[in-house]
Amino acid sequence: MTEQSPATDGDDAEPPASETGRETAPSTETPAEHDTAESPAEDDPASSGDEPTDAGEPTPGVPDEETLDVPEDVATYDRFKKMDGAQYERVNEFLRDRTYITAREWAIARLCSDFRTETGVEMTKIGENLPELVPFMTDTYTPQAVNQARAAFEDKIRTAGATFLYGAMCDFFTAEELDDVMYESTEVAKFLLEVEGVDLSVEEELEAEERISSVMREVREASAELREEEETE
């Protein structure tokens, strides 16, 4: 399990919600790219109290459902239906404890995959309909904010991958310890997939775990051979 969030390791652009009450956009964002995506209503659902607003009162920053022209593919999208009633802060806290990504980055990365077309990703559609697509997101995003969240997700995955691979190759972990790390990581990944509505059979889980274990055995063997070659030179 990850013991500290990225914010404690130099990630000043995205401090934990518990410290600021809201999640800020990446520090590379220009003032012109700010939009309603950064309002406290999204990143700190508790900022106006834990109780939902009274019936008939619109949520700040969220279009009125009666006047919103929702595209058909948005209306039928149910990837995050298991998250109905979840608050952004709770989702973000869960992810911060176990991964490097935020709830915003997780949701938008998945949406960018699901709404990818032959000509690219439908950034505008995702941003304008974000509250309809993801239950714990309560405000709309500009296309620029959607793109920034997707880029942040990709950067963190690449960085985490390099960190893990180095840890596996530098002989810091024993084979048994590395197996434990892989098991914990796999369990978190499977849970996130299940939350997204991906139903994995026992056979599929076992097959995926075996493929991962096989790759890691090859990594350990290749790393050991590389170190032996360097020692003999």
C-alpha cells in the first residue's frame, strides 16, 4: 500500500483534499484555462454541508436537468453507476491512499478511453456532461481542463511504472517481497475495474495474475543477469 500521497513528495500542484478542501488543477495551467472545474463544489462536496440541497434548488455550476440537452450516449453511460451517492472527497481519499492518481484523473482518463473516436477524444462532450457521466463529479469542465487531467494521469502512470520497474530490478526487494507488492497492486487495480463495472471472472483474474507474475519473473531474471555481467567486467 502507498503510505503517502504524491502531494507529500513534491506534487504541490495537487494537494490532498484534506489539506485544501478542493483539488487544484496542474500548475502549468494558464489563467485563461481556468473554468468551473476548479470550483469548491466539485473538489469539496462537504464545503456546503454533507446534506444534499433541497429539492428544486439547482446545484451551483450544474446545468438544470430539465433544460440540459443530454446526448444519447451520455444518457446511457453507466460506467460509474456503482458510485451513485459517492462524494468526491471520499473517492479521492481512497485513491490517494493507494495510488498516485486523483479521483478527477481516474474518472477523466476512463472517459477519454470510452469517448475516443477515429479523430480523437471528445473533450468538449466529456467536459460539458461530466456531472451526468460521473456521479461524484458535480461541475462541468472546459476541454482544456479535461485534457490537463488526462495528461496528468498519463504522466503519473509513466512515472509510477519507472519507479516500480527500478524497484524490481535494483535488488531492493526479495522475490517474495516483490510478489507481495504485485499482489497488493493487482487487488487495487481489480477493485477499480469492478467499480467501473468490469466483471472479471475467476478464470480471468487468475490468468491476469499469472501473466503479471510471469513478466515479473522475467524482469528479475534479466536484472540478475545484467548485474552479473557488470560485476565480471
